[in-house]
Amino acid sequence: VFFNIQRTGPSTGMPTRTQQGDLMLCAYASHGDTKHIVLFPADPKECFEFSIQAFDLAERFQTPTFVVSDLDIGMNDWMIPKLEWDDSFVPDRGKVLAADELDKVENFYRYLDLDGDHITARTLPGVHSKGAYFTRGSGHDKYGRYTEDSDAYVEVMDRLLAKVESAADHVPAPEIFETDGGKSVGVVSVGGCHWAVLEARDALAAEGIEIDYLRIRGFPFSQAVEQFLEDHGTVIVIEQNRDEQLKNLILLETSCAKEKLQSVRYYGGQPLSKGHVIEGVTPFLTREPVEVSQ
């Protein structure tokens, strides 16, 4: 599990200033075709809660998991409810074969998907001699054997993709704020942008301008994110980086038409404010929503 408290970049940037410049890095870190589970807390309370969930997800799906926060959250003082720990909590260790289960198998293959859910069973050292296996960093087939056979390699690559994508139903669900009947304009944001967006939304509502709002809390995106994008003719993506990373992640990972998406960016290093949001979204509120042919 990796905790990334984003500050301005590139390189050392401004060490005490906040930003959201690592969204794409964490979603696709490493060379080759990779995809990772990412959680996006909006305050210290969610940082605490998501850290617990991140370890469960990492073990259940046997893959690196990132908790991606903002320096605004990680360094500044916040008012939050008292943090509480549930003493009855039991970690989700995922598919770990015990000694009695290994007794029943003829052979154990570390990368063989027996259940059809794209997640293979694993073992812990010293539990049973049958659980020992040899692994390697180069291409292998589902039995763990080195291979340069195209079909065997593709089979493993496709399973890994399906495994991570299946995590969409297990990452924190998006938080959705909708008005009665829904509106043609929707706003999407992530992380520490949340509180400025809420404040701006209330201020706009006081002026008779109502917008729907979805806060992304996990990646891969769930069907609820896809549905929100489909239901709105104009979607304004609010984020704190120069290169529209959240917007581009949405374009890559959903069926949302590019014409629907508008971008509001702030990357000056200060926490996002209500004023930044209102100034950014106002030009798009008077436009006609985009109709995309199905």
C-alpha cells in the first residue's frame, strides 16, 4: 500500500504547496500495461478509514493499492469527528490457502484462476510444503512457468486486467449530490476539491443556479460514475493540476463523450476555494448541453 500526499511538481516543486498532479502516475504506475487500485480521501477522517480499506483491497486483489491525498489535507489543521477504531474488525486477507486446504490439492499453481473471478489463491511461507513455489519477474504462464508463447502471455495479462477492473465494485463508492429531478449540468471532482465544490454549489443554489455533483472516491470507476456522466449533457471536471489528469482518466476509463467534458483547473499551490470554483464553472452554466448520438 502506498500513501501519496500530493504536493506541487514537477520534481520538488513548491514543498509546502498542494496539488493533484499524481493521479495518472498512481493509476498507471510502472512500465508496460498496468492499472492500479486508487483511493481518494477528502479529509483526514477518510484518510484514516481508507487506509484500512486499502490494506484489505491490496490483499484481496493481490495488487499495489494507492491512497492518494492532497498536501492541503496532509499538512493543514482540520476539524473532523473523533476517529474511532472497531475492535471487532477482521482484516480481509483474501485467498490464502491454509495447511488443510493444501493437503487436499494435488498441485498448487500460484497463478491459476480456479474460481473464475480472476483472483488466484496464494500461500504463506512455512505453512505447507505444497505451498512453496518459484516465481520470476519475466513473462510466465498461468502455471508460473517461464514462457515466450504469445497466447499464454496474453492469457495472464488479460486476467490481471480483469482482476483490477473487478475492484470497481469494492473501492469506496462515489458520493453524489443531486437536486430534485436532476440537472443537465454535472460537476465531478476528487480529493480535497470536495469542500470548495460543496461551498460553491451552495452559493450558486442561493442565486437560483443548481448543479449536480459527483465526488470520485475510488478507481477503477464504478458503474455509478458511468451513469452520472451519461445522465448529464455537460460535465465540468474540477481538479488541481495543469494537465487535466482527472478529465483524461475519465476519457480513458469511461464511455463519456469528449464533447461533454469541460475542465476547471487550479494549480497555483493554494487550497482550492469557492471563488476558484464559481469563476471556473460560470462560463459553462449558460451553454447548451451537448447531445451525443448513441
